[in-house]
Amino acid sequence: MSEETNTTAAADLPPERIAIDPASEYFDAEKLQRGIGIRFKGVVRTNVEEYSIPEGWVRVQAGKTMDRKGRPLTIKLNGPVEAWYEDLGENAPVAKKG
């Protein structure tokens, strides 16, 4: 494999940790725009606020409860986490129609 191929493959992996809260140090709008899919304990989750692959946890909203600053309260769930980009980027294969 060439060095360029390795760089492209690494660029297509989402970060090991990211958050959707703009106040978080792990927030990255550019990466979030591509859409990140999360599988937690073998189930695809769409309500993840933050995740950490190496530490093995996700944060999800705890119902409709809000803190005193108006942000949703979250709970941390432990277990295996997998992440992938929903948008495969510029190098994605184009499906032929017809």
C-alpha cells in the first residue's frame, strides 16, 4: 500500500472521541457534517451526544430533563463502541443505476 492510500484510509475513520455540544473540547463541526454512525453493544444508535471508542462509552440524553443552563442531562453507558462515517467522502464508489 502506498503512503497516499494509508492517509486516505485514515482520513475515512471518524475520530476516537467526538461530541455534538459546541461547548465541548471534542466538538468538530467539519467531521460531524459528514454524519457519524454509532453502533453501541451491537445496536445502531441515533441518540448519542458523545462517544469514546478507546474508553468504551457513549453519552445519551436522559429523557427530556434539562440542566439549569438549558442543556440536556446525559448519562454515560459503558460497552463496546464502533463508529463510521455515513458520508463516505470523495473517494466513495458511485453506484450504477439501471
